[in-house]
Amino acid sequence: MSPTILVWLLVIPFAGGMLSWQSERYSRFVPRWIALFTQLIVLGMSVWLWCVGDFTLASPSTTPAFALEFKAAWIPSFGINFHLGLDGLSLLLIILTNLLGVMAIGCSWKEIDRYVGFFHLNLLWNLAGVVGVFLALDLFLFFFFWEMMLVPMYFLIALWGHNIPGGKGRIYSATKFFIFTQFSGLIMLLAILALVFFNHQATGAWSFGYFELLKTARGLDPQIAWWVMLGFFLAFAVKMPIVPLHTWLPDAHSQAPTAGSVDLAGILLKTAAYGMLRFALPFFPDAMREIAPFAMALAALSVIYAGVVAFSQTDIKRLIAYSSISHMGFVTLGIFAGTEQALQGVVIQMIAHGLSAAALFILCGEIYERLHTRDLRQMGGLWARFPYLPPIMLFFSAASLGLPGLGNFVGEFLILTGSYAVSPLFTILCALGLVLAAVYSLILIQKAFHGSAQKADAHGHGGSEKYEDLNRRELGMMALLMVLLLGLGLYPQPVLDVSAASMQTVQMIYNHAPPAVATTGVTP
């Protein structure tokens, strides 16, 4: 298996985005097909890597190992290389990214009708930037992709977002998103440069390499390491997002197009958790363990606060946005618990939340296309007017609240059981969030689909007509996501096997555990 396939995972989306943009002059339909074909290719490549790759470690150590690496000189005078690496954790998140990329293109098929080529350029480049984040093993390259993926998302919100009545506008939301994430990214850049300078002092050479800076970070004075770690932690906490650094997310979701919301909830939030697992925790295990009680308290606050605030939302997308903040609180809890069971739960939770949140946002977009409103106060009685959409929405709402048999339950169960021995108090508080999730999910279904019609739609139609239901394209997308969530809930072992080696390494680093025989995963 040639390591150059990692380069193609980046090159193909960038090239496909350019072709989509340039083909708009011929037809508005050609860019859609080019983008879809491009994304299907990279999805097929990433699944093929799973099928043929070996992501187990015969002898685990406290140094992360990668099944596949590609390295080429980029800016040698500063020790910057185009260094990519793939392990089980990054592979699973790349597959999730490319799958949801296909979903984002599919749900935009009719929604986007202007600047179609430029839209798909931004969408594909955003996805390529995320894949780059999951592959980069040079910290300059990592920062490059981290910042690069923000610009296309800004344009997706600013140019194709919805100016919802009562909101502050798509330009405001896009700018707020960009400022929050850009400022936090600059703090991370300062932390990276600090590591580079400390490495230069120790070795006399400039380097942004992962393994070189990993060695330098572990040798820092504890007080210095704490401040450098803080730069990484703040950048990832904003993107996660952790309360109180979360305010950009509901605004971004409420104004973003459907594809933008799919990217935000399903993919971009996962880059923060990945950064914690790949950089912050392996580089600064002692400092991360020192702030763990504080971080776990913020995790519990995020779960409960976002769950409570979700009750008061009348915009269906803002409700789901706050539910995403709540669910990502479980991810934060699992990361700082640091047990192998909790870390495995983090991986499952990221994948399951990506699938369920993406599906819910897609369904919100389908509702908006038909009713021209997202206000729950203007809905009601829709169950009798859509044969397929309401039960499908109920399925994904049940997945989101952690119904046994679906993927979200497995992730949350592993996180809670793996965290209890470390912090019973914060684990119990986060478990209360499951009750809140059940309540606001059922409230969503009740207000939108049951009861009497409050106001059929923005055009004043009565409450008795039937609307056009999901078409074959939309049903096919939902069916695929439903099957994946069921498979993840009923038989998660293949995913656990792929991530086991990576998570065992992280657990050993965090807890200073001695090397042990590799496991094949954690069976819930």
C-alpha cells in the first residue's frame, strides 16, 4: 500500500472543487455531479484503506505510531515538511468526513441554486481541509489546514446562509464564527511557535515535526508546559465548543445552509476532539491531567447548560445546535477521564453524533424547504401530512437521546462507565444530561409533528394539505445513515478494533502506564 494515497485524499477534493467552480459556466448541474463524483472517489479510497490496512500495534508504547506515513520536504530551512500520517483514529474520522461530505452534497442538490460551482468549491475545500487536519504530522501543516478550513466555511455561511427573521443575519453569524475560531487558532499558533523555539534551543535545529516537538514538549519545565498547553487547549475548547466558549455555534447553525450545518456539527467539531487526542494530551500529559478536574467540570456544565437552554428554543436548528454542544460535553468528559474505555467511547460518540446530528440538520433543511419556516410555534400536526419524514425524524431524535441499540448509546455508555472511577461526581452530572436529552428530543417531536397545526407555513396554507414528502434521493440518504447508526449500536466491535491501538497509546501516555499487550478493543 503506497503512502502517496494520503496525498491523493487531499489532492482529489481540491481538484474536484476547482473543476466544479470552472464547470458552472456550462451548466448549473455539472458542478453538482463533479462534486458528488469527487467525494465518492475519496470515500471509496478511505473505506479501501480500512479494508486493507493494519491498524493494530504489536507492542504499544508511549510514542504514537502510524500505519502509513508520507513525508516530503516543504520548507527545509525552517524544518517544515509535508508530513502526513494515518492511524486508526484518523482513518475513522476521515471516513466520517468523506461520508458526510457526500451527504452535504446530496442535501444541497435543490437547495443551492446560485453560484453553484463556487458553492461546491468551498464545500470540497472545506472537506479537504478537515481531512488535512486529520492527517497532518507537521505542526505547521496542521495549523495551515486548521486555518484553511475556516475560510470556505465562512463563505458557505455568508453567501448561502439564511437570514432568518429574528436572527442577526448570515454575515454577522459568519463573521462571529470566523473571529472566534481565528482568534483561538492564533493562540494555538503562539503555542506551536513556543515549542519550535524551545526545540531549537535544545537541539540547535528548526523543526515543526510531530515527533521532534513531542520529545521537546515532554522535556519542558512543568510551569512552561502548562502555559504552552493552554494555547492548544483554548483553541480546541472553542472549536469543541465547551461552555462558555460556545456562543458562535448556535448563531452559525441558525444562519448556515443545510450543508454548512452538516459540516459544522458532523465534522468540524470533531477536529477539536481530535486535536486534544493527537496533540494536547500526548504533548502535555502532566499539564492536561492537572487541569482535568476543571475540564471535566466544564464538560458537565456544557452537558447540562446546553440541555436546559435547548428547552427554550423555538428555532428547530438552534435546538439541535444546543443538543450538539451537550453531546460534545460527553466527548470532553471521556478525553479527560483518560481510561481506555472512556477514550474508546469518545471515538464511538464522535462518529455516532456526526451521523445523527447530520441527519437531523438535513431533515431540518427538508422541513424548511417545504414549510418555509423553522419556527416550532408555526408547526404542529405534521405527522399526518408527511408519510416518511416524521418517523425518520423520530428515529434520529431517539438516536440523539441515546436509545439502546443505536450508536449514540454505545458511545455515551462507554464514556460514563469509563469515567465513573475517575470522577463519580462529574460523571453523574453528565448522566443527568441524558434525561435532558430525552425531554428536549421528545418536545421537538411533539411540537413539530403532533397536536394541531398552528400555522401551516409562511405562505398561509391551511393545516390540512399534504406536503411533498422525501424523494428517493433524500430517502436513500436517510436510509444509509439509519443503517450505519443501527450497525454501530448493535455491533460496534469493528470500529473499536480499528481505534483500539491509538486509544491505548493515548491512555498509556495520559496515565503514565507501562506498555502492555495490545488489545483488540473494548466490548461494551
